[in-house]
Amino acid sequence: MLSVKELSPADFDEYVSKKHLEANFLQSSAWGDVYRIDGEKVYYLGLFDGKKQLGASLVIFKPAKRGAYLEIPGGPLVDWSKQEHVKAFLDGIAEIANQNKCVFVRMRPNIPDNEQNRTMAQKLGLVPSPMHLHAEHTVMLDLTKSEDELMADMRRQTRYEVRKADKLGIKVKFETTKKAFDEFYDLQLETAKRQGFIPSSREFILAQHEAFGENARIYTAKLHDEVLAKGLIIMQQPEAVYNEAASTEAGRKLPGAYALQWQVIRDAKKAGIGRYNLFGIAPPNSPHHRYAGVTTFKTGFGGELVTYLPAQDLVIRPMHYKFVHKLEELRKRRRHL
């Protein structure tokens, strides 16, 4: 008999680390802690057949004004080829959604975007979400390659910028202190005003520091004493992730961001991490997408272009969901998402 049960954070992490190597920080108790610290309710769920565990999922309750919903980032983690298992998991999650008076459940599983998976999602009663969720298109570097191989895989201009940064004497260091996260937020706020995007809140940035501890790093690229770029990197097995970014006006003219990425790549390799997720690029032929500006930069480092199944919604309250769907479609157009 298939059933869904709550797990302790430790049991959740242990199962995921052993059974789901495709998972990253989005399906970790630390990411759940980020939202718990930020004041939101989280669940760690397991799918069981008797005593045998078949899946796991971090589920976050989002009390949005337009209608409360559950969010499943990078999950659920289950064998999606076994529809009986997936359906049982979704049924259990739907019960929690009903208990919390949610309008829908939004998920973006770490499975490829292809016709087979889209058809499978439709058969399960899922509908494509009007909004994206957590880097549906990304670039993944294979860190088992040597530094020479990684350098050779880069676009020629990217390789030139990395080498130029070294010749100019640009230095990159990382810190894990609360002060470093505060300073990162201040610079990201400046960057957002200059580039016209909505930044994370200070509380959310500091929650990542508290939740991930030493696995969350602020990298800073400097030329002498002048800051050029900063990056918030999650350095946690099995994947390092370029989670947040910030830059200065001077950083637009000097290759600090290139130096920063190369140092992250080298540090992740030394830590024995197998892949580096540059986390978020624009889909093909989308020049007005909000990630269009960083796509050329990120793809310049080589690696594999990865496209996950787009975010899917499990509708709990159909009439209310129609209103939310229309509202989010308007928001998506306004923000060029």
C-alpha cells in the first residue's frame, strides 16, 4: 500500500543523498530551512510502499495574496517512469494542499523536457504553469574534467577574458561570514537598480547564510582594492550552484566576473564536487527574456545546455486557479519572464 509520510530533515537528506544524485540544493533540508527562517512552513515528505521508501520531496507553503499554494522546487524526487508511484505521491501532497487551503501545487521536477515527459505530466492531471520555477534552462559543467579540458571547452572570448583577468592581477576570494552576506546584499541592491530587476530581500540572503553555513560562500573579485563582482555560491554535494550575483559599474569594464567563475570552478573541483550549475539562462530565441543578458556570459564557459520539464501545476481549486492563471500570465508578460 503506497502512502505519504512526513520525514525528519536528517532522514530526508540521507535518503536524497543516497537515492537521487540528480537532486541539488533545492531538495535539501538546508533550502527548507531558508524558508523556515524566512517565516514559511515547510514539509519533508516520503513516499512509502510499506516500509520501503520510494521517493522524497521538500514542499514549501507559500501564503501568496493571489492564493496560497505549495511549491516543490526541483522535485518531487521519485521515479517518474512509474506513474502509479508519482500519482500516489501527488495525491498525498494534494491532501496537504487541501489542509492549507491552497489553490494549487507548483512543481518543477529535475527531469528532461521532452515529449514523453510532457505527455506523462498531462496524464497525471498536471497543467503547464504560467510562471517559470527555478532555472528551467541552465548550463551544467562537468567538473570531473581537468582544468585544461575545461579551459579548452570555453568559448574563445571567454577563455581570453579569464586569462586577461589573471594578467591584470584580479584576485578572487570567498568568505562565509554574516558580514559578507550583508555586503553582498548591498551590492546586489545597487546592481538591481542599475539593471532593472527585483533582488532578493536582505532577510532571504541572510537566511541562506544561516541555513547552509560553510556551504554558502560569497565570492568577491577585486582589482587591487576595487570590488568588481560578487557571487553567492552554494558549494554542496553533489553540485555547486551559482545562486545569486552582483556587480559594480567598474565590473562592466573589467573581467572580474570571469575570474570569479573560474575560481569557483577550481575550488569546486578541489572539493570533489562533480558538476557546476550556472543556474539560469534564457530559452532559445528569447532575446527579451530577463536572463538574456547573462546567457552569453554563462554559455561561454562551455558545458551542457540542460532544459528541465517546465513548471507544472496540480490544480486544487479550479475556479480560483483560473483567476490566478490569468493574473500570472499578465505578470509574466510585464516582467519578460
